[in-house]
Amino acid sequence: MLKAGIDPDSITDGDETPVEYLTGKVDFAGLSFNLNPSVLIPRIETEELVAMAKNEIRSARNKTLEIADIGTGSGAIAVSLSKFMIDENIPFHLIAADVSPEALMVAKQNCQRLVSQTELENNHSTLEFILSNLLSQFPRQKFDLIVANLPYIPSKRIGFLDQSVRDFEPHLALDGGLDGFRLIQKLLEQAPEFLHATGCVLLEIDFTHDETVFKAFQPQWQVELVRDSFYRQRFAKLTFN
């Protein structure tokens, strides 16, 4: 069962080992993913990020789409979008990246289980995984869509997370620096070189990331903040002004 969003104010005691790590499996967007403690457990809210990405894909489906998934973790976003585009007969080239070699191994294994090479070839598509700190190791190309669920919890809140998160999930995938915006800021600084003029960036963000934290980017980006189904500010869509 997927967890709801990380509650920043809850602390529990005792053995709170997440059941997903005990079973080594999690259901996400109608698919069953393998996982281990080297990757974050996908949340319900991230399914909503995938739904937003699907809407962008539908609106630009008249060509082979170039898509990047940054901070892929278990590969949940990349694999879910690939399965969707195969089902919709939308050709694509998707590159999924993570800074963690252990996470990339999990993502590749999930891809091999859930997306066959025959499916990709029949759809004239490719799905590849690369080790990269954000976009630093990406080929110099333009993407139609960059989607990212990066670490976004402010460092000072890590110690106050639910024990099942704080003590078992990888801090590398949780800690977003002083204000939780460090990696998002770096990605948005890199992204203009990699995005088509008509493309967009979709982000999962912390509830504290309001319009003020994006203000420095607004001369170049048009920013739309979106709430999740729990009515928490959770996502950002950025397009060029």
C-alpha cells in the first residue's frame, strides 16, 4: 500500500519498519515495483505527478517525445510513463537518471520486469538509465518534458519525520538542504539548456515552496503551483515565458 504524503510533524516510537521494505514490493500507478532501502517508497502524491505528466504527453503526442526523469529512484515515474506511452502508441525517448548507483540498479530491474524490449521496439521507443547528478551527465539535447521528484524536505525537519521515514528511508532521497529547495534550484538553473521552447518542467515540491522561492526564476519561467488531492501545495509546472 502506498503511503500518503510525508507528515512533517509526526513522530512515532517503536519498530516502524515500512511494510514495503519487508515485502520488497510497492504498488504504484497500477504497477507492482520491487524496491529496497536504497530507494524512497513512492507516495500516492507522486501518482498525481505522473498524471500531470500524462496530460502534457497527450498534448504533444504528434512526434517522438524526448523526456527526462530526474531522481528516478525505483524508476516508478519513468516506467509508469513508458507503459502509458506504449499503451497509447506514442513513440518516445526517455532518459531516467539518479545520483545513486544502488537506486539505478533497482530502477533498471523494474524496467526489465515491466517494460519488454519488444514493446519498446514495436513502439519505436527507448528507455535508458544513466548515473547523473541532475542533468550534469546528460547528452546535449532538448527535451519536451523534464519531470523530477527530487529531495525536497528541509534539513531541519528530517529529525521530526515519522520514524518509518526518518530511520528507514534513504536521507539522500529526502534531504533537500536548508530550505528543501537546493536541488530544485540547481535543476532549474540547468534546465534551460535542455528544454525545448514549448517544453515544460514538472516538479514535486515541499508545501513550504510557495511563489516566493520561485521568484528568482520568474523572469525566465512561468510558474504554476498545484495542490495535491490532500489540498497541500505539492507540485510546480514551469514553462518558458
